[in-house]
Amino acid sequence: MNKILAVGPHPDDIELGCFGTMARYAKEGNEVNFLVLTTGEGGTGDGNRNKEAIKSAALIKAKFFMENLKDRFISEGPETISVLEKYIDMIKPDKVFIPSATDTHQDHRATFHASMVACRTVKEIYAYETPSTSRNFAPNFFVDITDYIELKVKAVKIHSSQGGKGYMADRAVKGLAEYRAFDILLNDRYVEGFDIIKVVV
């Protein structure tokens, strides 16, 4: 059994970026942990984003943790590093999933850079893509999530406070996963793509 940690700057980043993969890991008997760094107050419409994130994590029985860094003002310095290190020390993950450095959202980039320090002893680090990831993102690790795509769509839909955003739509979630499958010449499949940051074997 591996211990997996997925880090999201906001409540819905994990669902959009790597939920299918997390569902697959959970189904395969691994311990899956979600860490959300902010309550997402900067992007809140109607609804409680904390409750939404807890509910979606519960779909795959992931252990859920939420911190209270300031949405839109996450730093890549000691404050964020110390928060991440607390969970690295507690969980001792074998694999960590984080946002990509090639992202247009400052919180995502800061989370990536802080994770590079906090996760320096972790053997496997992978970066996921979100709707704000730049077009320079070039995945080199792919996970077939065909059996989990409906669960991913359901997890994203739970974040109803963000439902007016086009990238939260079912067709957008499925469309990206289908595009990533085409990327590696798979037909009638759904795939999540990642950038391998570090793998030590």
C-alpha cells in the first residue's frame, strides 16, 4: 500500500486536476489524503466550499485536511512551506500530487514552488493540470481513469458554488480527459496527464 497526498491550493483543484487518479489509487487499496491550503474564500459564490470539498473527498474515502492560508495570496515562502511540511511529516507520503509550475494562477505556482522545498524527501512528485494551467503544460505520465470518469464528474459537480464556471461543466471535465487519451493514441478512453517532477526508485 502506498500513501498518496494530493495538494490543492483551493477546494476543487484536486477534483479538477487528479480526482480520477486518486479514485483509482483508492480503489487499488492505497491510502489517499487530500490537503487543501485555503478555504477558497476568494472564489466563493453561494455555498460552503469547505463542506463541498469534504463531501467530494468522501466519495473515495480520502482523508481530508484543510488549512487557512489566504486565497489568492499564497506565498512560496516559509508560511506555506511549514504548512506543507507538517503534513509531509505526519502522512509520510510515497507520492505527492501538486499543481503545475506552468500555471497562470499565482496560488498554483506558489504551491508548486513551496512543495519543491517541503517535499524534498518525497520519492515521487507529480504535477497535475487545472483549467488555469498554461498551454505549455506537456504531460509525460498518463493514468487511465475511464472507470472513474463519472465519479470525477460527480466530484466536480459537488462544488456547486463554482457551477457557473464553464470549466466545471461535465463536457469540459470529460473533454479534457478524452483529449489526454487522444494525446497518447487511446480511443474511447479517459485519461489524466501529469508532469513527472521526481521519481526515485
